[in-house]
Amino acid sequence: MKILLVQPAPFEPGRIGLENTIWFCEPVALTSLAAMVPEHEVKILDLRLEDDVELVRVLNDFEPDLVGVTSMTTDCYQAKATLQTAKDVLGDRVFTIVGGHHPTLAPEDFEDPVVDALCLGEGEDTFRELVTHLATGGDPRALGGIAGLRFRDAHGSYTTSDKRAQSRSLDSFPAPARHLIKKYVKDYFFTVAGPLASMVTSRGCSFDCNFCAIWEFYERKTRFMSAKLIVDRMEALEERMVFFLDDNFLTNRRRLEELCDEIERRGVKKWWGTQGRTDFIADHPDLMRRLRDAGLVMVLSGYESNEEDGLAALLKRNTVEKNKKAAATLMDLGIFSTGIFMVRPDYTDEDFDALYAHINELGIALPMISILTPLPGTQLYKAREHELLTKDRRFFDLLHSVLPTALPRERFYARFAEANRVTWAGWEKANLAVLKNRPRFVLEALPGIARFIARARHYRPILESAETHLRDEVGIIDPNARLAAAPRKRRLPLVEVRKEVA
Amino acid sequence: MSRESPLRAAWETVSDVAAAHRAVAGVTRALAKRAPLVLGRRPAYEPEREGRGAQGGRAFLADLRCEIERHAGVNHPLLARLRHVPFTRQDYRVFGLQHYSLVGTFTTYLEHLLVKAPSSQAKSWIAKVLVDEYGEGSEGKDHAELYREFLRSTGSPEGEEYETPLHRDVTGFVAEHLRICRDEPFLVGLGAVGPGHEWSIPRMFPPIIAGLGAAGFQPDEIRYFTLHVLQDEDHGSWLEEALATFAEAPEAQAQIRRGALLSLAARARFWSAVQDQIVRYRQPENVHLRAPARAGSSAGLLTLREWKRKVQGAGITAASHT
């Protein structure tokens, strides 16, 4: 059976170019699926790196029997357009399937004649069973026996099969089929690190932040890959720099210690980065030092807010104090800190001032300011869906406010757009610490630093212009939409909201 | 327009060859003064696809139709996006201002071909399509007029279509077709306007119509598009009859196919250009990996008014946009 797996291309509006400047990650979901069906002929097409008409060329030349596409929320339309093109070129004989977070959490967005099936939840076993079924002549409209699917049945109606259990040990999955993306690997990066390989060593998160759907996707369970297998996979990578895409890598102290032991014992020389919570960093400075010595150079964390009630409203279960301690720890160790902060739509000028002052005080190497966005599938979405100014999924990119703002939109975006410029002091402080503490990494990353500076030079004027955001919204979001005057605390997505939803 | 038996309608037209000739005689004479009759420079047949051997005219055309229906020009990702992405009237305004430059030029391609058509029968087929393009089936409104009505419904003010900078691959599309119809052998031109246009438009326009509907356009605002799906199916059939009379010899088949593929290659570039303009309207500068935009990147682009002046200065009659 011939299988084509596609990472859809971004198509604006809705993208300001973040992924082309800060973080451009390999399609791990697709290489993981491909690894499950080694007996079949599989191609992976990363349309973010291809000319638009390449999809049509590959469809014509390869003539796949199945086309699969992955989709985050903002990719929703692009994913469907990809499958539309597959059906247009190859006709109804090609089977089409979409998987990923957004199809799992908002399947209604994909119920379309060009989508034969949606893979709900973790995809590997579902995909393998589906391919086996189709390859052995199984009826493509009779998929009820395969758990984890929503599919078009013989009558053209969508039917959902049994839920797929997400309990398989991560060590039992085969290594992602990275050889299928060989032509692209030099193009993946995270800030100054690149070429960059990406790995997933755990799935799920035990926290329940109301703006995040990871814990819902993985049903509040977390599974871990063993330290030994992580290092096996690291050693097999050609790239010197690796990013662990885990939703919350810094969570299992014992596993992290074993990882350090294993890396030290085998003498693995890789630079690596990951994502983790600030409370763990703050509470485990010694372990962070060991991780640093084992090659950790970058940590991306959600600091989210400069206010205790702001963190509480997000159900973050963290404190501003821990954020401060984590930033200090990372700076002390010379670990490049990327911090995500959320601007709430109800922000006033004073709120913006306070947040930016806080970021400067923390000293974050790369502060990434986003806008609080109720993503489909989250508790926040359920609580605030009625307030949305648009359901156009391109705008759920954390860079547009899909909720009414307290400030006039033009003013709101002007304040939002100045973030980079006014947080320079903290940026400088943190980066000097990296430069001082990690000269070998900095030296090795010089080509990546040069590329990053070139990209950032072009990107900054775009990011620092309110016009960038407003032009995207023309004809879609009313530029005069304002949050009605109300006590500020009441407008927050308070903890009580969750109780109301329940 | 009735979709019943287009072939019968075509035969009825052909039976009145004299009337069709009269309808276009003026055009023929006018063009003949400008360009000498070229009945076809036929290069040696070089099969471009492995395995394509000699085959009958009908079989060749059926094969060619399949090839066209799977071509990137006909299945450009922009078309699928129009169907699925919630574009706005403003986006379609940008789309239309680029697309408009193609609208009035199709008749010019046909007029060039009419002069070169090697037989009365071929002339009559082309003439029938021309008469339709001049306004048959659209209450006397020619296609450019219908399209301007669509543009006004997008919010585009009167005259904006002449003053909007056109992407190079938009003007390139028209220039390529003028070149094909004027300088290439007759059958290459027929391949470009027949299979290249009339077979592809009924496949390309439905997603556009779906997108326009989703953006809130009313049926009377998008008549240009709906009319074309119906009309071009008829035109495609008529031209297929004309092609069938020529497509027996391998050399002729190669020329027809070459014309169709040249047209579709230009079409794929055209759709990419339109998409580029839609993106750049909202993001004049961006840093996307595949097609980064830079400030001032539209410098040097010609408006439709400027481009027409330039083309006419070169002795080519292009377009009846006004």
C-alpha cells in the first residue's frame, strides 16, 4: 500500500511568521506514524518547505492509496484543503484521514466530504490497524472495529468507533521514521539551535491548566520513555542539537536523574533543550545543574502571568515567586530561558506596563508574549465560547485576540507589539549569562546565531507593528469590538468558571 | 443556459456556417491586417511522455482530458483553499483584481486563432465560442462586464481594476497565451484555448464558487463564475469536436498536447501569483520560509492600464476589458 503523510503549509492570515523565526519543528507525529507501517511504501511531505504545487506533483507521481494529514487548530483549513486536493487529483479511490490535537478535540471541524476518517487521540496503533484493514481489502466504510476513529460509514454519516486506550508503554513504540524527512532536516530549528532533531520522550501532563488541552487529550495520564531508550535514540541522531517536545519534560525527578546517569555513563555529547514548569526548576536547582552538565542548554517554560490571581485564574497551580526563582536559577546556570507570557484581552495600559516590568525583572533570554486564547477543547473555550469574536481557526494562533479587548484594539495591539522592544533589558541580562556560562555552546551555535539574527532582523519590524495584526483581521473581526465595562476580576477566567462549566 | 445536448446545439451552429462567418468577419479582417496568416509550423513529433504511442483522435483526447484534470494548474492548492478557508469579500477583491486581467483577453486569443484556422469548419467552431464569449447567454453583457459587476460586489470601486499592480505571473499568463495563439502553430494554440482553458475551467471554478458562497456572495453577484461552469462545458465539447478532426496524426496530437500543457503551466503560476497577492494584501512583509515578502516587492509591477498600453505598443491587440 502507498501512503502519503502531509504536514500542511501555513497560509495567512493568522500566521505572523513565528514558526519561521523562533521555532520550526520537524513533523514528529508523521514520522511516528510512518514507523508503524514499515511494510508499506510511505512518503512524508512537509509542505511548509515545499513549493505549493509539489503536493499535486507527488499525488500524480506517487499515486498514494491513503493520504494522511496532521492538524493543529490553526492548520484546520489547510489540512482539509490538502485532503481536498488529494480527492480532486486521485478521485474517491484515495482514502483520506486527519489526526492530531484539533481533530481529536474539535472533530466537527473536519466533518467534510473530503475527510474519510479522523484519528482521535494517540494515533500510532489506530493508524497501523487502519492501514492493515485497507491493505487487506477491508471496506473503507466499515471501520467500526478499529478503535479511535471517527469515519464516514456506508451511508455517508460520521460514526465513532470505540475509544482507543492510551496506555501503551512509550518504550514499545518504534523509533520515528526520520529517514523519510531527510531532505528537510537541515531546515528545522529552535531559535539559535539548528539543524535540530526533535524527540518526544513523554506524553501527557498531570496539571490541568484551563487554557491547555494536553491533559484532556491524554486523559490526565502521563507516560514516560525510559532514560536508557532516550539516550539510545539520542545517540542514533546525526544532529548535535536535540529538542524534547514533551509537554512537561521536567516532572519525573527519578527519570531525569537516570537520564543524567545514562548520558554521563555513555559520554553522549549533545546539546539539548526542552519544555518544563518553573516550579520544578525552582524546586530542583541541583538537578537542573546536573541536567545542564548533561547538555541541557534551553528550557521553554510557561511563566504566563506577573500576578498571583492571574496564575490562579488559569489554574496554573504555580506562583510568581517560583517564576522568579526559576528565572534566576536558569540565569545562574547559563541555560537559555524561553518564557511564555500571556496578555489577557482585558489588559489595561497599566497591566501591560506591569507585565513588561516583570519580564525585565525576571531576565528571560527569549520572552514570548502571547495573547490568552481559548483554544478549542480547553476548559477556557467551554467557559468563554459565547464571547468569541470569531471562530475562524486561523486566529487561534495566540497572536490575535479572539475575545473583545478592554483597550481599543488598535491600542491593545500597539501595546502588545511593543513587547520585544521594551523587554530588551531582561533579554540582555539573560543572554549575557548564557554567553558567559556556556561559551562552548555559543561557539558551536554561531551559524545558528547568525541565522537567527538575520531572521529576527526581518521579523522584528513585523512583530513590532500593530498594523500586522489589524490587517489580518480586516473583514473578520470588528475593529471596534470592546469588552464591556465590568469589574476586572469578574472578567477573568476565574477558578469558579470551571465549576460553572462542570 | 440549457445544458441539454451541447453537441446538438453545436451541430446546429455548424449547420449555419455562413452566419457564424458573418458574425466574425469583421474581426477576422481587422486581425488579418495586423498579422499574416500562419497555418502552422509543425515541429517533428517528439512524444513527451514515455509510452504514448500513436492512438486514435478520440482516444488521444480522452487521455489528454485525464491528464488535464490531474494537472497542478487545475488542482492548484489555492483552489482547494478557497473551498475551505473562510476568505472574506476583501480577499476576493484582491483575487478578482488580479483575475480580471484574464477575463477580457480570452476573445483575443480566439481572434488570433480564427485568423490561423486552416479550414472553414475549424473557423466555424471557434466562431461559435467567440459569439458566446461576446455575450451570448449573459443578457448581452460580455464577460468583462459581468466580471466588473462581481468586482463591485467585493467592494472594489469603479476603475480599481485598471490601477491595481498585477503580479508578473498574472500578466505573464496573458502574454504567454498571446504568444501561443499568435506565434505557435494553430494546433498548439487550439490546445491552449481548448483543452487548456475550456476543459479546465469547469473543474477550477466550482471551488471558487463554493468559496464565494461561503463568503456571502449572492448568486447574481457571481454570475460570471456560474455561467462559465455551464458555458465552458459546452465550449469544451464544441472544441473537442474541432480537435477531433485534427487529432488523428501523432504530430497533431503532440501540438495539441503541447499547447494544453503550456497553458496549464502558466495557469499554475497564475494561481500561485494570485495567492501571493492575497497573502501580501494582509502581510505586505512576511518572513515565511517559502516565499518571504519584502517591502517594495511590488515595485515595477504594471497595472492593467499600463500593461495594455505596453502590449498594444508592441503591436499586439490584447483584451476587450472596456
